[in-house]
Amino acid sequence: MYMKELVLKALRDESHVSGEDLGRRLKISRTAVWKHINELRRQGYKIASSPKLGYSYIESTSLLLPEEITPGLQTQTIGKYLLHRDEVTSTQDIAEKLAREGAKEGTVVIAETQIRGRGRKGRNWISPPEGGVYLSIILRPSLMPSRIVQIPLIAGIAANKAIRRTTPLQPSLKWPNDIIINGKKAGGILTEMNSEVDGVNYIILGIGLNVNTPVSLLAGLTDGIATSLAYECGEHVSRVKLVQILFSEFEVLYTKFVISGFASLRDEWKKLNNTTGSRVRISDGDVIEGEALDIDEDGFLLVRMENGDVRRIIGGDVTLLDN
Amino acid sequence: MYMKELVLKALRDESHVSGEDLGRRLKISRTAVWKHINELRRQGYKIASSPKLGYSYIESTSLLLPEEITPGLQTQTIGKYLLHRDEVTSTQDIAEKLAREGAKEGTVVIAETQIRGRGRKGRNWISPPEGGVYLSIILRPSLMPSRIVQIPLIAGIAANKAIRRTTPLQPSLKWPNDIIINGKKAGGILTEMNSEVDGVNYIILGIGLNVNTPVSLLAGLTDGIATSLAYECGEHVSRVKLVQILFSEFEVLYTKFVISGFASLRDEWKKLNNTTGSRVRISDGDVIEGEALDIDEDGFLLVRMENGDVRRIIGGDVTLLDN
């Protein structure tokens, strides 16, 4: 642990502690203690100080700091190394750079806000400060590049389950990569890959969730009406808890995927999705309409066209026509 | 054109030219002319100077400078923007960075030597200075990630044809990515891709050719015996001409591929390859042996095993067992 974390731990463990006493125990000066306290306050921790009692811990930060996430995290790899930034261009960019420099599987970049948050195909992902979860996970599976299709489906299951465990909400998954609550979009998944012909070098899995984001700030979203978890369930949602559970759920599913393949997860995805069984319009350059029958063992969507032909779709913008 | 290129052009066009005269025509000082001459000399151009006649052009540089390659280049996109470096970690790294920053399709990075030249699967690619061709081409095809398999095959045809047009040699192609002369490896291809689930963002196509490289410097190569074009044909090979023709050949094939798909190029690859029809051992974690029957319409190698089953292979280290 770094010194700042030791200061924070002491504050949390004890009802109050004097700067002098704490400095002595940590072998640093009173001024150094004071500097760490101020840095913690800047990060959003509420810490009182009185001449008699010294410092006392009032309230945790609202930021997604490693100091908050790590202590309750029950994973082996996902999020064990966690880089937090107040503001980034895009967590995908930072994670990409780390991956190129050799960062390990499970490394996560998380940010309070993104200036150029990305969705699929270079689209904008609106990322207002402090209400959302914007994170990118570095993965290094031993996979053929063609299997990347399955990654956003697995991440979708994990996000869906994490939301169910953290809120009273019952989200569904819209193929290939949206998290839907009451017909509105609450989150999305972006999967970017660096590969050779016969193997993945690394995948940068981006997950964006509108958690406590004021819905008015999401108005600019172009594809479908946006919502946030807090708006839908009417109460503030702990982002820290949500992220911890998301990492756990994802680690379990991803491990299963790497060991046993996608087949073992296909049914789980199907139970949570709103796409199969619906009439859909899919646009990806061309526009097609038909009935979404199923996803196949590779994760492709099977769509029966008007003329009875079944097409196998790898991606695109899906509109549900029944709702 | 930059000033240095204008100085070079004047030297090439005229038998001799005085610094004063040239400075006047280019509206720069004599000292500035002298500086450009010295820079050209540093790059390997031989330029004589005499008090009476001024400067005169003796011999071209041996470096793969844009000034040398561009004038004779007959392409629309490939190599039109050409970045030359004396020494790089790897041309793949530089091209990757340019691609991420938005560099156009056809942009090429070329280097005289690489400190950490890469082969497949992060292996070392020995890159001694000035004898080899080490280059990376940025491609932005509108393709599904699974079709990346076909890119090194197309690049192989282009390299093979360029060598045939520049030397008396008759190379063959070993699936998936080697250029073979008299049973020895003279070049290789490395294909790296950045993609989303349903589309390629960019491909960095790396081509390494041992052209005039002394064979003694290639002794460290691990997979198979290495050779160079000059060693095999017994004469010095013009790297500039080879690169110009390689870009032309590749542009023709790649355009055909993007418009008509791989099927139109499959026969061409098969005519130049030494793998189909041979007994092969393929190692990629597992080791299999069998008869390489053909490549399919996707570019996968079809191998008939001992028990009669035909397996479809995407990549790996191939050893020909007949030779």
C-alpha cells in the first residue's frame, strides 16, 4: 500500500486520530500527514479535523478509486490492476496503449468522464462526469480472431447480472451489444482487438453504463432513447459495488468461456436477451428486415427474411420492430 | 517538393552547377545550398565539388529514400506517402502509431534496419542494416476480421512477382507467409490487425525481404535456413526497383481482392506455392502431419491426416517433409 492508502486506512479504522500520532506511526512528518489528508479531500473523501481530536473520517469519496474498489473485490485477475483517471479521451485509448506496452490480462482503466468516449464504428459515447461507469478491460485470450464476436455477448451477460445484483432492475440484452432497461439503452459494449492472422494479441473490452447519470445529459445519444439505472429504479446506485460485482461476474463467465467455449454461455445469453423472437431491422450499410430466430454457436444472429431464407449476421444496428 | 529535393533534382538534371547559381535559382543562400549538399552526402549520395565547376552528381544513395522511390513509382495509393527511417524498433510499431493517428491507406514505413524486427507470434526478425527491405503498409479495407487470413497470401504473390521481375530468381511461396528460394527462406510476411467485431479498423502488413544482406548475418534465424536474393542470384539487386515493383504488384492484387474477393487470386497463389501437394508437419501448439491438399476459398490450408480426415488449418509453422 502507498502512504496515502495507509493514512486512509487509519482514518477508517479509528474514530479519530491526531496528525502527530499518525505521523509517528507511519514514520512521516505531521506536514506529510496533512498533505495526504488534503489529497484525499481533493479526491472527494470527507474528513473532519478538530484541534483536540485530530482527523476523523466522515464519508467516502464518490469517485471510482482503486482504494474504494480493490478492498471488496473478489477476483483473481479482472480489475486487480486498476488505473483510475478523472478525465481521459477514452478509456479504450489508454488501455490500448497499456496493452501494447505489455499490460497483463485483467488490467482495467476506469475514468470519471471521457472527452471522446467511443461507441461502435467510431461513434460518440456521451460520458458525463461522475454519474457513469466508463471502463476498459485488457484481455489476452488464446483465441482465433473470428471468435471476437462472442466477447461482447459475454460482457453483456456480466453487466446484466451485475445490474440485477445491485439494483431491483431486470435489464435485457439487445444483440449484439446493448443493455436495455424498459426499452431504453442504459449501457453498451465496445470490443476492439489487436490480432495476427491466427491469434489474438489482445482485446480491449469497453463497457459504458449510465448509472447515476442525469437523463437530461444523455439526450444527444443518436441510436435509441437513453436512460440510466438511477432514473429507472428511482434511487442512487453504488457505482463501486456495481463495478466490483461486474468484475466478479465477468471473471466467472470469461473463465468459463476460455475453458469451455461459447456454447456453455449461449443459453445464458438467450435467457437475458430481447432480440431473438422479435422482428428486427438491421442496418450495416445494407438494411435487412426479418425475424430474429436465434444466435448460433458462434454468436451470430440468425434472421429469417421475408422470402424464408435465413441469414447469419455478424453485426450492425438492430431495431426491434415489435415494440 | 522540399528544398533538399530541389537541390537534388538540379544536381541530377545538370552535369554541374555552382552553389551560387543554384542558390540564386532557388532563392536561398550559398551556405544553405552547401548545407543541403552535405545532408544529401550524409544520406549516401556521392556529390563531387570543384572550385571551378561547382557541384556535380556522381552516384545515387544506396538508401531507400522517398526521393529515390517516389519518382519511378507507378501506384495510386501504396507507397504514395512513404516514411523512411535509418533505424527503428520495428516498422510495424511506427506504422501502428500512424494508423491509430489516422494515416491513410497505402501509407508505408520503411527502415534501413530494425532493432526489434518482428516475425509471427512475437518472434525476432533479423534486420541487418542496408541490405534488406523492411517495410510496413497501412491498409484500411472494409472487411470482416476473419478475412485477414487472405492478406499475407496476397502479399506473398506480390513479393514473389516483384522478385521475378527484378532478378532471374523463381521464388515459391510456403503457406502461410514465407518466400522461399532454393528451399531457403528469403522473406516473410507479418499481418497485424486492429478491428471491431464486425469490421477491420486497419491492417499493418509487414514485409521483410533479405535482398543484399550477407548470408552470414542471417545465421541466427530459427525457423529454416535463411538466404538473400543477392546470394541466390549472385548479383547485387536494386532495392529501390524491387520496392517500386512490389508496391505496384501489391496494389494491383489488393485492388482486385477488395473488389472481387480472394477467389480471383487463389489460383495465382496456388501456381506460386510449394506447399499444396507436399507432406507437411504443422506445429501451432499441437503438431499435426499430413498431406497438404489445397487452400480453400477462405485461404485456409486443407490437410489430409493419416486417418483420412481433412483438417482446415488457419496458421502455424509449416515444415515440408518431402524436401
